[in-house]
Amino acid sequence: LGATIREVDISDLLDAAKLLYEGPWVAERYAAIEELIENQPEKIHPVVREIIQTGAGKTAVDAFQYEYKMQDYRRLSEQLFADLDFLLSPTAPTSYTIDEMLDNPIQLNSNMGFYTNYMNLLDLAGTAIPAGFMQNGLPFGITLIAPAMHDQRLLSYAHQWQQHLTLNAGALSYSPILADAPLVTVHDTIKIAVCGAHLEGMPLNWQLTERDAVLLEKTKSSESYQLYALPGGPPYRPGLKRVSQAGCKIEIEIWEMPAENFGTFVANIPAPLGIGKVETENGEWLTSFICESYGFDQAIDISSFGGWRAYMASR
């Protein structure tokens, strides 16, 4: 599917996972059902009771010591994910039958969480997806993992995976009917087409550069546009108008900005300008400045100049 795959060391994540049951976090579970486990322990499943009872002996000192350890693991986790779109791992090391699980429930359940027990402790997000079947006929899955609040990214990649793999529906002999939903793309950066005061060297270009935007390309719009000089200023601004006839190509620049900075950029846009989509000469639709219709009432058509830079040079 076009991914660049790199193996990484997750030993820090696995060490953090051990603290889920070895550390004081099991005491939180004990506190949640303290009255029940002390007064009616027989009401609790023996396996669950055996695990949670270990929390009774934890102290406040234990809680602080282990929390300090976990803070270190969280920093290491942040460093690991700093240059990854997501981590891919098995959801579980293997799949057990019900009889196997009943014979050794605590150890096998612990095994099942080998690749996931660290996730809540480190505040990570994950989505589990089918990946096929093992030689014994039991299913196998993988999990896509990223920092918290990256759910949309993970669901987007999971969607691509599922649409590509088209696995059978469990043990049945047919594939499920996959949702014919458009692919949700995920962007850490946003491409912005500009045609006026935000062009390189122009008065408002600093609004792009101070938000770490970089110039990708100098190009033109499609032939479906007219360019107008809007009233007011300084700074003087153009308005780009899409038309069905008598249009021409207008010079534009394509900049790329971190998505997290886009909101403050848009907040500075004055009326009658706004944000919409503009078609480039190669047919790509990009986020760009557009102008509301009333803004052209007293504007001057400067399309013959082919771009804002040439028009400003003529003034």
C-alpha cells in the first residue's frame, strides 16, 4: 500500500506493560470494588479475584515510585512515535481455544495482552483489524498504534487495509460487503494556494512563514478563473473568481503549512475573502483564498496581467 516500513525497538513499551499488574495500578481496581471483594469475595470470578487481591498490599509510596517510572516510559514513548505515522504490531501473540484458556486463564490472558497492556498506561490510541488466519484455522489480527487523539489517522489506514485485503467473514466462505465510503485522508500538513498578498516577497507572506509554511511550487490555476483587485488597502488584495467562460490561468504559489497552525492563519482572513478550493492547471483542487460575490461589486478585473505580481509591478 506504499508504506515505508521500519523495524523499531519496543522494549520500553513492553517494560511499561509489566507495571500494569506488577505495579500499584491493580490497587485502583481493588479500590473500585473494595466493599464487594472484602464482604462477598465469592461473588467475584476466582480468576478476577486472584488478580485484584494483589492490590490490597500496595502502599502510597509504591504508587508514587511507580508513577515516576511511568512518566519516564511516557517520555520514551513520545520519542518513539515522534517520527512514525503509526506502529504496527500483532494484536495478540496467538489465539487460544476456549479449553486452552480455561486450563491456564491467568497466564494465557497475560500472554494475550503482550502487545497491548502498555497502551492505556502510555495514553496511546489503537485500532485492531483482521489480518488473516493461522495454519490452525484460527484468526489473526494486527493493531495500528499511535499517540492519543490520532484515532482518525488510524481509522483511515485501517480502512485502506480492509478494502485492500477483502478477507472472508470469519469462518464463512464469502467476503463481507465493505462500506463504499470515501477514504478519509489524514494530513499533518495542509497545502495552500495563494495568489495575492501572501505570495513570496509580498506584504502578508510573513503570515505563512511565521507558521512554518514552506513554498512547494510556483504554478498557475486552471483556465476557469478571473482575478480582481479588491477595493481598500493597504495591504492591497486580489479576489479570485471561478467562471464558466472567459476565464484564464492565474499565477499562484503552493505553500505547505503544519495543520496545527492552519486555524490561526484562517482567523486572520478579512471579509470578503474566505477559504475554499481552487483548481490548479494540473487538475488538483487545493485549499485557497476565495472571494464572496459581493466583494467584486467595486473590484477591477485585472485578469489580463495573468497574476497579482505583474499587476502590482504596473502600479
